[in-house]
Amino acid sequence: MQAAFRSHWLIAIWPFILLVSDAGIATGQQATPHDSWVSVAPATTHPRLWVRDADLSRLRSWAVATNPVYADGLELLAEGAIADMDAGHLPGGDIGIADWVEFPNEMYSQLFAFMSLIHPDQATRDNYAQRARTLLMHVMNIAVNGAQAEAPFRDPEFSTGNRSRWWGEGFALTVDWIYPTLSATDKQTIRKVFLRWIDENLNATTTDYNHPEPIGVVNDPQLLDDQRAVRWSCNNYYTAHMRNIGLMAMSFDEADDPGGELRGYLDNATGAWLYVVDHLLRNDARGGFSPEGLEYGPEAFGYYAQFMLALHTAGEDDAALRGQHVSIPTNAFLPDMVDAFIHSLSPARTLLASRPWIGEVYQPAWYGDGQNYFMPDFIGVFGPLAIYDYNMGNAARLESVRWVEQNTPAGGTDEFLHRISQAEIFRDAILLFMMYDPASSVAADPRSGMPTELYSEGLGRILARTDWSEQARLFTYSLGWIAIDHQHGDGNQIEFYRGGEWLTKDRTGWDGTNLLCSIGRSDYHNTLALENEPSNLDPDHFLNLCHDNGSHRKLSISR
């Protein structure tokens, strides 16, 4: 019955789609290689995560006064970080909780460690390396004492909660980037902490379906038996845990890892976590749209892309050895994500009356939870992809991503350098520096050469516009599935943009307040709401509000 219901709706709206444009719908390929690719042997030197030893002379040549991305961006950020440390905000100003802190040691140590690689002056590089070591070992020398609830840097949620996804890559990247600076004793301490943190990630209870099951099983179809668990693998905590496990495992040398226990966890990160994520991206989520929407999607798939880049630079992305899931070219999702992002942009930008200081913004064809209605910055995803493309010589997609990052975040090109020098997450500034060769020309707008329609099969999203001008009309339709956090009851929703504004669209907002099933319900979207049979739920159950308003919010819809 559901299939018939969906078919009737598609028949009903199809003439309207054709009115928007009479061209065919462009469909992303499920698993067609997008790049030429040559495997390399696993790296035995440092750095090897995101940055390789062979990259250093080139990156140092970019760290010059004539490169505004460095001189007016990254260098100013690093100078501000030094001032924060010299003012005493670090390391002691970090209280070591598992959530937000103003001066996270791992974020600062990551920036200092990166500067220790790319600054053109050796003495300055050494100073940066010592600063990075000071902050890293401040945390490690406390964390090595073992797990203890609510103790600074020792709470079991420290390695699995919000802090671990926001800045958690900083620990492993710092280790890799300053490896020669660390003593044998330092490495023993770090290894002990990393092993505990990995075990906590393998058994995390942060949200639903936190990890692949059965735990310890790798490269086995039984990991895919539960479709709901597979769909949860695109959750932002899940992908962050995967990234952090993989980076910690790859950061150590064989000689410093007795028995290979730490390094062995890369098999779990790729053969269990990535094995499941990759399957989802080839099937239920194929087509470049994150099931979690435009707010949490760039986070979740940023962590995925950051892990994939690290596998590539470490020489661990040989599909013949580890399986197709470790290689970016064998899965079309990240390339499709670039197309999905561009197609989601509103035809024109606008200045928000509520916050004019951020500059003009795109108000995209939104879906999923959202606390602000403007297109977020996807640098966490597109930065790693751009670095990979630079390494592989994929000039066309690299230029598209460079255009996206310079033009689509709030404020556009006017705020580009400010986004680097005042980055709230230092990782973003590092990625932006690495993806802009100062000798390259200004990236061209890719939109004129793109189709005006996009069909994303995984989430059932259609976006069709008349052209790529600011005067274009844009129509959207969606009929996806609901199974995980941050999704709304928007099945059969339609939207229409004309004359510089949305004439009808979803109600953008976040459904995670104490009034669950509020704006995520179907009656807050341009779709049907159905009268349900009386509920047999407990009267206080939050799903009653969904049920009483005829919503399919929080129900699993198979297509």
C-alpha cells in the first residue's frame, strides 16, 4: 500500500517538475571510480596523517608573506594561539571536561604541531613542537591514571562525547606531527591512554547503535544484518569514533607498539566501522546527501572524510589489501556530496535581518535539524577531499571545491581570510591552508556546466531549477526514510523558490528540545499528515505528540 501511495504522489507532482525544467534528472553513480588511483606502501616515516614527509618543502614554500591565506590567515591564528598560551589560558585553563571548553588543549596542540611542520624557520618550528608537546603531555600525564567519572581528562565520556568529535583528532595528529620530539617515556604514556580510549570507543553508549556489532568482528556481512544499525552508522558520534580509533592506531610506529596492539586496531576501524559506513553510502544513503541533514551532515561526513584522507596519506588505502571501503575512488559518495551541496544552494544570496554582520548567505533547500537557517561551511568534508584531489591531480573537482569554500559560507569571499585567522575550530584553518596553492588561479564557478536537476536515490531527494542564475526557480521533492537522529517527518514534502525567496518550504529548526516531536513533525512540513489509530504508548511518551498530529516522525519508513 505504501508503494502505491508513493507512486500516486509522484504521478501527481511529476507535471510540476516538468514545468520547472524539461531536461532529464541527473543521477549520481553508485560506485563508479571518480579518480585515477595508485596504491602506495604504508608509510614508515612521520608525518603521515593528512601530511606526508614529501609534502613539507612545498607547504613551507606556501608559508610566506606573499601568500594571504598564510600571512593574513593561518599565521595570525597561530600568533593568537601563542598569546593564549603565554597568557596562561593553556594548559591549565582547560578544565578537562567531556564537553565544550574555551581553550581545548588538543585543538591548540594540533595547530602548534602543524606549524612545527610548515613554518619556514627551524628554530620557530622547534618552539612550536615544544608547545604542542607541553599541551599534549599535560593531558596524557593525567589521563594515564585511568578512567574516573567526572575527573578532568579521565571521565570515560572524555573519549566518546562531544569533545571527542569536535577536537578529538587533535591528539593523534599531534603525536604524528611531532613524533621525533616525543621521548620514549612520552610514547609509553600516550600508548596506554590511546588503548583505553579505543576500548571506550569500541563499547561507547553515547547514543543509539554506537558501534559495529558483534564487537571484534571485521569484514563480515553479519555486521550488516541489522538495517537500522547500519543506518545509524552515519551518525556524527559513530563516524567520530571511527576516525579517532583509526588515527590513534596509525599514529604509532611498530617499534613503539609492543605486540602491535595499538596499530592492530586499524583493522577494526577499517574492517568494522568503515565496512559498515561504506555499505550504507553505497545503498540506503547513496547520492551525496547525509541522512542527518545539513547541520549534522557536514560534521558526520567531515569525520569520515578526515579518516579517509589519513588512510590515503598513510598508504593504508589499498583496496586490494583492506577492501574497497578504504579507497576514496571506489565509492561515489564524497564526490556526489559536492554535487548535492551545490544543487542545494538557493539561487540567490540574502542578508539576514536578524544577523546582518555575518554577510550575505545562501538559504538552501534545507532538510533535517537546523539551528540556523543558512548554508553551513562544509570545510570538514571538502577540505580533506580537496587535499586528496590535489595529491591525485584531480584538477576539476579540486577547483569546484575551492570555489565552494571561497564563496558559499556566510560572507562569501569578503570573509574568507577572516574565517581562517579567526577560526573557531583550528582544524578548519589547517585544511583551508592546505587546499589553496598560492600559485593557483581564482577558482571558477562550476555551476554553469552542471545539470539543472539532481536526483539522489538514497534519500529520495529531487532538486530541479530552471537555470543557474539568481533569477532561477527551484523545486524540491523528498521521500526518504526515518531511522536515526536529526531527521524530520518530511516524506512527500515539496518546496518552491521563485523571485528571490522560498514561496513554500519546510519549517527549519531543531527538534531536540524538551518538546520532542515539535517542528520535526509532518504538519510543520509541506506534506500530508494522517489520522492515526489511538495510541497505545504511555501517556507521557514523547512520541504521542507525533502520533496525535498524524506525523511519521521517528517511524522507520522502508522504501
